[in-house]
Amino acid sequence: MRIAMVSEHASPLAEAAGALGGAEAGGQNVPVANLAGAAREFLADPDHAREAGRAARAAALERYGLGRFLADWDALLEEVAA
């Protein structure tokens, strides 16, 4: 799964780019020209693109994966049952 956020201005959706690990995970919330530059960098350096993809995947699984969901759900049930 690939996700891209393109924004020419600030918006509440801009926060979504940071939710997946920010720049270190390959996330971009930038003008289209900057996004095109980042795409050129990934095309020129496939190893860097792979590393950014791995970092983004790890960040997404940590924040939104089934393990995190189940742990949060269990914590909530314990809280309301106490």
C-alpha cells in the first residue's frame, strides 16, 4: 500500500503525513514541486527508497497494526470494567 499526501497549503490533513513517521519514513507534506523532487531522489536511489518504505511500514504497523489495536482495546476494557 502506498500513501501520498500533496498539499499546497496548511490543513488539518497535513497532520496525517506525520502520523506515518514523518520525513525519516519517507512521508511528505509539501508542495507538488517538492514531492516531485523526492520522487526523483527515490528513483535515483532505490536503496534509500526501500529503507524509507521499511520505516514507513514499521511506523504504520506500530501505530495502526492489529497488535496495537488489540492492546488498546484490552486496556479500555480493563479501564471500564474496574
